[in-house]
Amino acid sequence: MGIGDKIDNAGEKFQGKAKESTGKATDDESLEAEGKGDQSKADLKNAGEKVKDAFKH
């Protein structure tokens, strides 16, 4: 996995956590759910990159 991909995925996960926290603080369930979704997408991207790396070696 390239360092740029790692940084992008970490940034997406961080933004998801921020949305989730903001949603909890403001009682906005849709924002909280969106944040959880963003975190899940980032996790899936990381998993996909790890699979690609495994086949390269």
C-alpha cells in the first residue's frame, strides 16, 4: 500500500470519527451514522490495499 493511500484512508477515518462525535454531541443521528459509514469505508479500503499488497509479494 502506498503511503499516500494510507494517509488518505487515515484522513477519511479521522473525518468519520469527527462526524460521529459531532453527531453524538448535537443529537444528530444522521450525521453520527454518516461518520460511522465513513469510518467503515476507510477500513474497507485499508483491507483492500492489504490484499493487493499480499498478492504483490
